[in-house]
Amino acid sequence: MHDNSEIAKAKNQKHQLVLSKDVLKLISGKSRIRRFNTFVAVKITRIVGSMWCAYAFALISLISLPAAIATHNPIIIVSWIAQTFLQLVLLPIIIVGQNVQAAASEERAKHDHDTLTAIHTLTTEIYRLDEQQSEILELLNKKNT
């Protein structure tokens, strides 16, 4: 059983939808330098986290492929694959994937928020009706005694 202060607090609960853009403001703070740093970081992440950047990195990494193959050294060829191609190309692809997952998560959060708001509204109405019924039963009880 909950005490009355918990019930009152729950009745006064204001639902708030918090998205990435809202959290970004909290991270940046009020300092101009921090806001500038956040702005630059987000811009660079958006540029690097694109498939166009992945394609560009793939082309850049292919420039050194002939030299790696010409060595006929398996260690250098494996090193080129692991350190040059994979690291350059996978970084933007991973960021793109994370962006897609984040967008899906935000969309779920929006729908969850709408659902919770609806549930809260319905529960409030049920609570109001329950209070009315309790009053009626109390009046009937007093009348019969």
C-alpha cells in the first residue's frame, strides 16, 4: 500500500518526452566553448558517419593496395586489410548503423511516451470514477445505518 504523498506525487506527475536533441543541450551546458566543441563534434560525426564518407575512405585506402600487394609479404597485405581498409571503411559504416539504431530508439521512445500518457489519462479517469463510487457507497452506507 502506498502512502498519500506517493499517490499525490503520482497524480501530479507531468510526462516529459526526452529526445537526443534535449540531452545534447544538457551535455553542452551554458559555456560557449563547450557548446562550440559539441557543435564541432556533432558536425564531424555527421560527416564521417555517412556512407559517402565510407565510399571515399574505401577509395583512399585502395590507393595503397597495389603497393601492399607488390611486397608479396603476407604480413603487409594482412596489415593493409586490417589497419588501412577495415579501420578506414568500417568506422563510418558503424556510425551510420548506430545512427539508424538511435533513430529507431527515439521513434520507440515517442510511441512509448504517447502510450504512457494515454495510460496515465485512463488511469486518472478510473481513479476519479473510483472516488465517485466510494462516495456513493459511503452515502448509501450512512443512509442504511
